Amino acid sequence: MLDGHVSRRTPRPGRRLPAVCALALAPALLAAAGAAGAQSAAAYPAKSIRLVVPSAPGGGTDIIARLIAQGLTDAWGQQVVVDNRGGAGGMAGVTIVAKQSAADGYTMLLGSVGHISFVPAVRANPGFDPRQDLTPISLAAVQPFVLAASNALPVKSVKDLVALAKAKPGTITYGSGGSGAASHLGVELMMLGGGFRMLHVPYKGSNPAITALMSGELNVAMAGLATVLPHARAGRLKALAVTSEKRTHSAPDVPTIAEAGVPGYKFDVWYGLAFPGATPAPLVKKTNAEVVRQVQSPEVAARFAKVGVEPRTNTPEAFAKLVREEIVTWTRVAKAAGIKPE
């Protein structure tokens, strides 16, 4: 500025704009970025999408994934292809999405609480951080677990079990589908809240544990509703309580663990969708809206009920909050149980 006059010179090529000019341009740049994101979301998807399932075909996760994939394919007119990638306890499939895929909306994950929230608690070097390397889209379903007891065990309720375990510490056995599995940590959470201990016996899957329970080899086990309920109704074991916050529609006569003996207890095995980390928000928002519409339809709810799961959705922000909170909870539970990350 000379003699009160503002210089009109145009900056030479390569010269940085003054800070004031840059600040003045910032809102315009942000608006342009937002418009570009909205335009990108409007055209999305423009090609097929890969939906990675970190388990073998035929299981509960796979069935949920295929129902959602078909719904999205019908809605968007682009094929959503289910890609089963089992191995390493599901970590192989999660790693594909979290660390090996572009954040462009064309690769997504259908994972469970075990694949995402348990990871920092039970895995020493998983190779990814679910809080940073995944972008939550929405929950899709929940599967209440059931706490079951052998017919030979003289208990009729969770309250009876707690009293017996406290009277005979370390003598009551409980089986799980393996160390660090949902059927393991779910019982550990219950024992931590109830102030009692039982002896853990890990199996290679929940089905062998339930078989051992029915034979009297085990005293207690926790497994999915669809696995336990038929045996309970046939009189081969006792369904003491469900792990969910409220009673389930599939077994309204079975109380929750919270109301039956361990106040405040809640544990749902959930299944949810996620993109790679840093996926643009407009793509996440559009996908969330369609997933919610699909999952809340009566047709999907009926199909879910056949495999023992219940539809449940939420916002990307609520899903991210759930994961952060659960990581804290399960890390505390694993530490109290003496589970060392492997």
C-alpha cells in the first residue's frame, strides 16, 4: 500500500497468496468439495461392489451378507458380490477392507462384534485399528446369545447358578467356542458383573461345546439363540437366560440375564457394515440410508428370524461410538479374565 492506494498487481506464478486471501477462498473451496462429494454420491454406484465376509459360506454372517447384497443389487442396479474370506479368525477378510482396499465405496465389510470390537482386546498385532481403518456404515442385525445349563446341574435360574458358583468357586465348568470368542467373553462379562468365577473349557466352536453340555461333560455354555433354543425346547438342556437387554421375540418366556440374576448385564452379538477408513461421507450417508431401508423391511426381518437374528440399524456416528465404547469394555473384560492378546 502506497500513499493510501491498494496495489492492483497480480501475484506472479508460483508465488503463495497472502494468508488473508487464502482464508477468503477457504469457504469457496469447501463448498466446491461438498458439491463434488454430492455429485459423486449421486452417481454412486457406477460399477459392481465387493462385499467381503470374513468367514466361510453358509454361516450366519454369510446369510446376512447375501440378503443385504441382493437388496442393494436390486435397489441400485449394480451387482453387489459377496466375497467370503475366512481365515485367521476373520482377520484375513477384515484386513482386505481395512488396509488393502481403496476408500472409494466399492469395497465394504460385513463383520461382527468379534471381528471389530474384540480385536484390540484379544489380538496383539491385528495389523489394523478398527477405530481408524474402518468407516462404519450401519448395524445390520443382532443375535442374542443364550446362557444354557446342563440338565444335570441343580440350577433353575441365573440366580441359582451365581449362588452355586460362589459356594463352590472354580468347580463349575463353562464351555466356549474358543479363547477370546463371543461365547467366552460374554460369560466373562457376566462373571465380572456377578462377582463369581467358573472354570473355562474352550472348544473348537460353539457346536462342540453345546454337544458337551448336553452330554453332561460341561455344566454351562453360552451360544447363539438359533443353536440353543431347539435343544432347550426338546428338553436336552436348560435355557437359563438371554444375553440381550430385553427379552427376545423368539423366546419371550426366557428372561434376560440382567433380570434373572446379574443386574446391568447386556451383550448382543451384532453384525454391521463398514467401508475402508476415510471413505467420503456422502457415500457413507447414501449407503446407510439404503441399508436401513432394506433391513427394516418386513421381508428381511422375516428372513433374519429364520436364522435367529433380529434386524437393527443405526447411524454411522452411532455405530462408530458403539465400537469405541465396546473396545474399552472388552479390553477391561479380557484383562480381568487374564486373556493375553495373541
